[in-house]
Amino acid sequence: MNDLILEIDPVLEPRRVRAALIWGLGLPSCAPSSAPQAWLAELLARVAAAGDAFLPAGRKAAVRDMLRHGSYKPAGRAKPSSEYLLSAALAGDFPLVNAPVDANNAASLEYGYPASIFDLAATGPRLRLSRGAPGEAYVFNPSGQTIELEDLLLVRREAGGAWEACGNPVKDAMATKVFESARNVVGVVYAPAAEPPADLEACAARFAELLARGAGAAETGFRIV
């Protein structure tokens, strides 16, 4: 999909992050998930058997270091979503949303890299990997709770001639989340630049595979940025 672009904001140089852009087009539906599909149930069983060791300590530390910048400290409620997903899986409370979001969460859990997924109709085809500015925030859940974005690695969409934050490795914005009406989605996986490139590529390939096999996307693909 040549018109889908993830730009890198110069503010991120020198880069400590490598990203993957993943897409799934022509989804038949995004109905709410009532139970884990077989591929997710198998993954959750492997996580339960391994316990906390499923996420290697080195990868956990590398991802946190990737997010640590200025005033932003990746701990507590500000920890990477990949850590939250592991905790939820071990507690038997893994979030089931819809097939595309479940694919995003499964790829993130399996490889230990945080990831975002957006409704392409809401983001448009041009995205930018950037960093949050002082005072910047967005709503991340239906209750209207906000997340402060200063110094946080994030994704922006082009909106009205400006770049508006819509996702990050902790919590994505309500404005671009994938709901039942979505038919085309785009995802971003965030990985430390020092991590093996093959691991990010494997994560992105798995994400794209699950969008096809698990969510029924007619066209999928990925690109490393």
C-alpha cells in the first residue's frame, strides 16, 4: 500500500526506536469478541505456562528505556501496553475487543513490543512518529479519561493541516480506535532500535497474518520504518 506513510519526526533523532507499519484492508466486520479465537487461546496457554518469564527481562528493560525521555517515566500506569497485556493474561483477564484489536494485542503480547491499531478512516494514510509536547493530552477511554503526552513517544495523524496525536505505546486515543464499523485498519509496532531487526519483522509479519487469518482482512502487509 504505497500511499500509507509513517514519517519520522526529526525530534526523534538520534533514533532509539524502530517501528513497523502494518495494514489490514477489506475487513468483513469488526464485531465484538465473545471468546478468544484458537490462535489467541493457544498463545494465552503458553503465557500461563511460562508465567512472568514469558517476557524476557532484557526486552522489558529495553522497551522501558526506549520510552524513558525527559519527564516521562515508563512505570506504574505509564508502563508499556505490552507489560499490561502480560499482566492481564496471567491474571486471566486478557482484554477481548474485536478481531483486529485482538490481533494487535496478541502480536504485542507474543513479542513483548507495544503496538497500536487505528481505524484508517479516522487517521488517514499519512502518520508521523513523534514525541508529545508540553501540555498535550488526549482522551483514551469512553469515560473521558486523559493521558498526558509530554515527552512520550507517539503517533500523529494529519488533521486540518496539523499533526494531531492519536496513539502511543501506552494508550491510544478514542478518536481513532477500531470499533465495529471499521473496514480498514493500520497498526504500528514500537521496538527499541538496538533490538534484533528480525524480531520486529517477525512481530509485524505475525500481526499481518492475524489480521488476515483472524480478522478476515482481504489485503494485509507491513513495512519496517
